Amino acid sequence: MASNKPSASPRQWRSNSHVPLRPVVPWQQSTDTRASRIPLAKPTPTVPWGDYIPSAFVGEVVPFRVTAFREGHDIIGVQLRVTSPGGDDSLHRLRPLDNGFDEWQTEVAPLEMGVWRYRFESFTDDFATWKHAAELKISAGVDVALMRTIGAGLCEHAAHEKGRPAAERRVLTNAVSVLRASETSDEQVLAVVRDDDLAAAFHARPLMSLVTVGETFELLVERTLAGAGAWYEFFPRSEGARRMRDGSIKSGTFRSAMKRLPAVAAMGFDVLYLPPIHPIGTINRKGRNNTLNPGPTDPGSPWAIGSADGGHDTVHPDLGTLADFRAFVRAARKEGIEVALDLALQAAPDHPWVAEHPEWFTTLPDGTIAFAENPPKKYQDIYPINFDNDPEGIRVEVLRIVRHWIAQGVSIFRVDNPHTKPLQFWEWLIKTVNAEHPEVIFLAEAFTRPAIMQSLAAAGFQQSYTYFTWRNTKAQLEEFLGSFTRETADFLRPNLFVNTPDILTEYLQFGGRPAYRIRAAIAATAGPTYGVYAGYELYESVARPGSEENIDNEKYEYKTRDWAGAEERGDSLAPFLRQLNEIRHAHPALGQLRNVTVHWSDDDAILVYVKHLDAPFSPTGESDTLIVVVNTDPHSVRETMVHLDTQVWGVTPGDPYQVHDLITDAEWTWSDHNFVRLDAFHEPVHILHVRGLA
């Protein structure tokens, strides 16, 4: 693996543990044992099952961890050798976690897309071993002369190494002089043993013996938007829709929907997700609120794809032409927004596929084709695809469709119900597409069992919907934050959508406006990627009886909304979403996935977590720390004490520091124990920027 080329440029990675690049000579491993001389075990990042490689995104701080140990009392060291996609090597020292499990860790933030390779190397640290023994023995007056002789030999050896900087050579030769001089006192020898400059010289270029070289692993690094961004969803047919004199509604178009783009950009969103834009079937078309008796002007569900007007490679004629769609994509990019398109592999009964490829569907004993179901829900307007009858033909067609939309300017696909299709299919499709277009992102809409959700992510999906929408209490959210930042972060990137056309949770139905504010604040700060479905900012909270869906659901009808009027009246959450996204853009700590630490409060509704980014990993060159305190109960005013482990961001427990509330602009002096009062009806959230010591 190691090319021993010059150390990688800082443009390729960020690290707080980089040391000069040096070749290693491995200890000759015994051929009749499996055990290494200094064993290396449990390396991460990793995927817990399957032959998949872990993933990260450009700029993500990735923890590299391994278990390493040796017999006896000699001290070991561990280093990480990383090779960028361009072939440049870099070396990083791991630190012991001192947790009693012989675990070592360092962090590296890759800045180049592609497949990175890495391996761990363990060794006996000869200087550290001597330093530890000398400290104890010389202080006790035991083997003093021997310790001096061993130390002087180590320093002489290090001073003659090629590539040692002159400053380090001077430190080493001075140490030799002191250790060899007969008139040197024990106190002077101990001063050498404890010298920080000497320790730094050996840390950067250690004297290593019994070197063990571990297996080489891979890490796929994808573009930043694959792991960090703010999504907004709207139906283009509703944007610019007009009510006619006869009471019917005329569909909006791509051209009219363009007029909404500046407002979406002004709220700070990076991605605009469009539900299916294809022709909608007429057979078994659904009416308002999922009824089976549509009116003559009901537009039907966009997920019932296909009609005589075409299929998955066609745009609905009411929306315009393919040229209009390309113009829409270009207009979005001018606003700094990428368009994500729905990829729903299913068909309306009058989709061209049904006539041309009946083998792609499941035929029941009575001769009918099975429609889609998610008991007790039934989708009479949709036929699911049977991937087992003609898998090769289906692969060819779907790849053609994806390539077609990539050619129209689409580089992000939100995939509908991927858990109802074979895992092998998705692994093949994503691998094939990303080999041609590594910038393309696939988001899995997979509200399903954990094993399936996680396997889809491991197989290639760059992002995944999660159970976030149903995690609402303090206890639920604490468990959720821990799971997605630690347990699955090596391969699953969550997109914390606050709502969808299918999901209006009881929390939002009955929590009033405070619930909308609370959920948006948590989504925007807890994870680097979150999403909002249009109407959220208007507090649309009335559900169809007995369901978790909005009544008069936009899936089945046009929605005409007065966005500007609502904001003028103070009835819109848009200013708050704009404020949240401004905070996200200004604070790089919020662009990270794995840097959440949960802290404590005395109240069972007050959630406390911290997002911290060390200075070496920050594009600004300065550390960034945010303390988020949330009243998760939208019906109450809460007063409590908040308890913080300030060592997370380098503040000594008990020391005061300044915090600035990025929501209210208030400033306070805080310490590790602080009183808070959060009024759900006024301001249920603190987002506090730690400014420094008071």
C-alpha cells in the first residue's frame, strides 16, 4: 500500500495528529500462527456485515479506531497510514483512549472524492517505554546509571536518523550530553526525561521495534452534499396552480414553479426535491383524500406513474416539456439549489410497461395483476414491479431511465420504497451509476425494519430516511442521537425530514406551533442533513381522521398556498427556517455527523446536546462549539438545571465562559451547571455558540 511519497497536501485532508511520513520495516511474522506480534483488531470505520466498504463525505471528520496491545509492560504506539485516491500517503498517530479496552483512535477529514485506503501499524515505542521506566526508577534511585545509558543510546540513534530537522537534532544531542555527563545530577536527568521538546521529537518520529502492519482497508469518500445539506420538497403542479371560475384548479408548470425558487433559496435550502413529474395513470386514479371515486378534474397521485402520454422518461404534459424541465433545473442551480427527482419503480395500470412487458408484474391466479399494498393501505392505482421474472430486462430499463434524467441535469434521486425491491438490484444500480457519475446521490425512503434500512445504506445509498419523525421525547431522542452518530455512522447517513406527504405525526397534529419550531430546530442542528416538506412552514397540522397524513393531502390534489401573505401576517415559520439555515451555514460544527455528545438536565423534557468541531478540522481554522437545549414538550414552560461536560470543548470544569444565543441574540456567562427556562409558547430552544472563556 505505502508509496512513501511526500506527505499529502493539507488540501487533501485535515488532521490533528499528522506526523512526518516515514517507511516502516515490519517484524517478520511467524508463518505458523494467526496472531500478530503486536495484534491489531476491531478496525473501524467498517460495515458490520456484508462485503461492503464504509463511506464518508468530503470534509467529514472520520474517527479511525483499532484495538492494539502487547504482552508485558513495554509501551506501544499505533499509527494510521492513509492513501488518497490520487496516491499520496500521509501518516497520523493514534492516541490511547485509556478506557481499559486497549483502544486507540485518531481523526482524519478527507477532502478528496474517491476511494481512500488505510491501514494501522503498531509498534513498541522504545522512547516511551524508556521514559516510563526512567521516571519511576530514577525517582526511586533504582538503576539510575542503566536508565541514563539506555536513554543516551536512544537519543543518539534518533539524532543520526535521516530527515531529522536541525531543531530536533539539537534537542536530542543536548539530551545525550546531559545523560552522559558524569557530573549530571538525578534531578537534571529527570528534567531530560520530562522534557516536552524531547518527547515531541520522538512522538513525530518514534523509534519503533516489533512493527506490525495491519490489513489494508478502503473508505469511499463522496461529495459533501451526499452527507450535509438542507432539503425542501414541493409539488411543482401546486406552485402557480390557479383556481378557475368554475371552481376547478389549473395545474402549475415548471415555468410557474420557477417563481418559487428564489423563496426556497432565501430560506437557505440546498436541495429541492420533486415528487414524480411523469404522466399519471387514469385507470383506478385516486380522488381527494385517497378515495376511489375521483372527480373529472382530480389530478391523481404522482406516484401512479404512466399513461398513454408516456412513462418514467416523460414529463407530465400539464407541467410542460422536457425543455421546460431542463430550464427549471438551470434556474434552480442559479439560485444555488440542486434538484432531486423521485425514482419510483412502479407503474399505473395504463403505463406503457404493462402492455409491453407484462412479465415485469405479478399476475394473480384470476388473471389480474396484483396492485401495491402496505396493509391496511391499498394502492389500487399502482402495480409493483416483480424483479424476479426478468431481472436483466428490468436492470437495462431502469439504468436507461436514470441515465436519461442525469442527462437532463439531475444528480440526486430520492428513491421511493427501496425496501420493497431486491437489495442486489440497488447495489448493482448505484455501483453502476456512480462508476459513471460519482457525483450522483441516492436517498433511500426506507421507513422499515432496522436491518433492511441499514443494509440499503451499506449497499450504496448515500442517504436514508430514519425513524426521526417518530422520536419525540427526550429519552427517545437521546437514544436516537446515539445510534446514528455512533452505531451506524460508518455507512448510514440520516436525512432528518421533519414531515413528508405521507407523515404528519401526532406530535405535530397536537403540539401546535411550538411543535413545528421544536422539530425544525432539532432536525437542523442534530444532523448535517435534514428536510422539510412544503406546508410545514404554514403549520399544516390537520390530519385525515384515523391517519398520520394531512387531510386534503397534496398527493391527490392541487394546493394553492399564500406563502408571502402568511409571512406578512406572521403566520409562517419561514423566517425561523431561514434563521436555522443561516446558523448552519455559519457554523461548520453543524455540518458534521459524528460530533454529537448528549449532556444532562434535571428535567425529563429538556434535551441537551453539544456539537463541537476542533480547530484543525474547521475550514475557518477556529474551533466551533454549539450547545443546543430544547424543551421537547410543546405544551409547557420548563425550568431546570443543565449539566455540561465542558471538557468536550476544552474548558476546565468550573471555569466560566461566554455563550451567545443565536436565536434570541441574548448573551450569558455559563459554566458546567446552568439554570434554563424554556417556554414552549415563546422560545422553546436555545442554540448557544460558545464564544470563549469569560
